[in-house]
Amino acid sequence: MEKGKGLMVDGRRWAVDFSDNSSSNSTRDIPDPPGFTRASQDQDDSTLSRQKKDAESNWKAQKAWEVAQAPLKNLFMMGFMMWMAGSTVHLFSIGITFSALWQPISALQGVGKVFEPYKDSKVDLLGPKLLFIALNLGGLALGVWKLNTLGLLPTHVSDWVSSLPPAQEVEFSGGGISLR
């Protein structure tokens, strides 16, 4: 090429034609360097993708266990709040107690949604789900125990007096006159 003259492609100056009109693949014309084979590169790619999938499934399993253990923190916090509320019936203690009952119930209704992001064919979610359910049932039991300590559960016979039939009389008096 002469100095100062550009390459002419399709009538345009300084254009480069990148199209390969040859019938054979140019990468096959050049031999691979020593120690490199294309099969090993494909094998390394599959090994790398398998390792990435294994790492991702391990991460999902770890996060599922963390989510399953989250109600334990809530259990301790709710227990402390109920202890601070005292054992007398007033608005604050009733509110805390019903909150302690509502949170586990709503969590138990959404177990499937909680563990949805961690679904994977390699991740077993049965253990984390069972732990999540057990801890929420523990929170529910704590709320029921607090209801009992407040006296809001009908556990004594006197709580059911209004639903009992009136007592039948078994003895009659004759007006103070002895019949003997």
C-alpha cells in the first residue's frame, strides 16, 4: 500500500471489510498451542458451571436455614415484651399477647411463600420448613400461656357457670313440722 493512500472497500476510503468469504473456518487453519485442546476447554466450562450451581445450591440451603431460625429471635423478643407487660389485664398486655398470637399464625399460613426463593432441585427444604413450623408453634404456645396467666382462657369450672343448667333441688322442707 502506498503511503497516504487508504484502503478502498466498496468505494469508501478507510473502511475495513470484516466479512469472511472463505468456505473454511479460519480458526481451524490455525493449530492450537501446545497443551491446549478444545475438548478440555469445554470440559472446564462444564466443571465450572457445575461448581457454580453447587455453590448456588449451598448458598440457598444456608439462607433457608437462616430464614428457618429467624422466629427464634422473635420468640425471645416477644417473651421479654410479655414479661415487661406484667400479669394484669390492661390494654398493653392484651395487645402484646394478641400480637404474640397473630405473628406465628400468619407466619404458619405463609410457609410456602417464605421458602419460595430457596427452591432448588439440589436443596432439601424439609428440615428448614419443619424448624420454622416448630419455632412458630413455640411462639403460639407462648402466646397461649400468656393468655392463661392473664386469666383470659376459660380453664376453671366457674368460667362456664353461665352455660351450666340450674341445680335441681333434691330435698324439700315441710315447714318446720316434724312428720314423725
